[in-house]
Amino acid sequence: MRTLLEPDVVSSDSTNSVREQLRQVNQRLDEVQRDFVRSKEEVRETTKGRSPFAPEILDKPIPSSFRLPTLEPYDGSTNLSEHVAAFRAQMALYDPLMR
């Protein structure tokens, strides 16, 4: 004798519970997205037009004899380590802190 298996039945209470949990998760996700957008806007506003350097650095005068070094950009066709070493050697001429 064969018996027919009844399909799994989900109660409406269970369905409503899952829907409520999903609604809460979506609500929280919306809050997190709003907070993220707000924080990005705040960062953009606080850094707009401002220098990344501390006042102690900005207040130092640039010597009249200072000239920007002419540095070749790395194009990937040579050894990167050699390029960095050449960069450091050239920067050492301009700033003792680079040594």
C-alpha cells in the first residue's frame, strides 16, 4: 500500500516571521548605506581645498634655491628595484630624511 507524502507545509506564522526578519534586515541595510553616504560626504567636505600637510610643515619657508627634481616616471620596461634606488639617490640630494 502506497501512501502519498504531503508536501512540506509552511505556516503563515513562520512566513510572517521570515518576512519581518527580512524587512528588518533591509531596513538596517538602508540605514548603513545612508550612514556610509553621509560619512563620504563629510570627508569630502572636510578635505575640500585643504592641504594634507600639518601647519608645522606649511609654515616652513621654501628656500629660494630649491628646485624640484626632474624624475622620470616608471614605465615598467626596466628593473623596478633599480628605478626605486635611483629615485632614492636623487631624493637624497634634496632631502636628508630620504637617506
